Amino acid sequence: MSLSRTTSRLLIAIAVGLAVTAVTGTAYAQDSLARAKDFYAAAAYEEALSVLQRLNANPSTDKNEVAAYQVFCLVALGRSDEAKKTAESLVRTDPLYKLSDKEASPRVRAFSEDVRRPLLPQIVKQMYNQAKDAYDRKDHDAAAKLSDRTIGLIDEIGVGTDRALSDLGTPAGGFRDLAKAA
């Protein structure tokens, strides 16, 4: 059974329309992020926050970058509690993400690091458990990646102050090695 020319053209038009919409959505997100950065650079922090809030709903945006600029704006406005919550959310989403020297002032980086550091031991334990669960499910790729991240965070934290974290390093390395060998 063949499709009529009209039906074929309609399907092609729909496919092209969907492709254009997807590209336009990504371009819009990038344009909006650029606008938010411009507002931030101009010290129009409320306007930047408004744009960033809308970007959170767009799946094609870099959530880390959006959250980072929200932290920048909230710190600049003196809204420390909101900035702390946003920074905590960023750390929980991506514990390895750090603000760059180019993006953030030393004050904002210090603020972010003061929020990040106390969360890391709990995140390491969660990540270790996720790696163990992934290994038990025989999802070796996930187990290896999560184990690598766990070991990286343990190394960053340093184990001198937390014996429990030190004890997680050895089995995490074991999961990583076994998962990579599988």
C-alpha cells in the first residue's frame, strides 16, 4: 500500500517542522543564556534571574551553567539563602562541577566551595552505593563510571578527617577494576 502524494508531502512537512522546532528551541536557549549573561554583566541581576528561571524549563539548556549564573546573581543581590540552595542543587546534580576562574569572582567561588565541601562526604557514600548497586545489576559501565567518580571525590576531599570515606576507597577501586575487566 503506497501513500498518496499529499500524505507523503504532509509527513515530510511535519518532519521538517519538528526538526526546525528542535533547532529553534536550542538556538532560543543559547540566545536566552547569552541574554542572561548580558544582564548579569550589566548588573541587571533580577532580569538575569527572570531569564534563567525560564531556561530551567528548557531541556536543551546546560543546567549547570544556568544554575551557576543563578548563584552569581543571587550572591550579587545578597540573597544568600537562595544562593546556597541553588548551589546545593548544583552540587547534588554534578558534584564534580566547579566554577571556573573565568566565570566567577573569588568571592563567589569561595561561597560555592563553602556550600559544596560539607555535602561531598554524603554524596560520596551515595555514589559508592550506586556503584555497588550497578555492579550487582551487572551494569559494568555504570559501575566503573560511578566508582571512578567516587574515587575522584575521595581523593579531592582527602581522607585524613573521615575514616569512613577512607574505607570506601578500597572497595570502590575494586568495583571499578572488576567492572572494567567484565
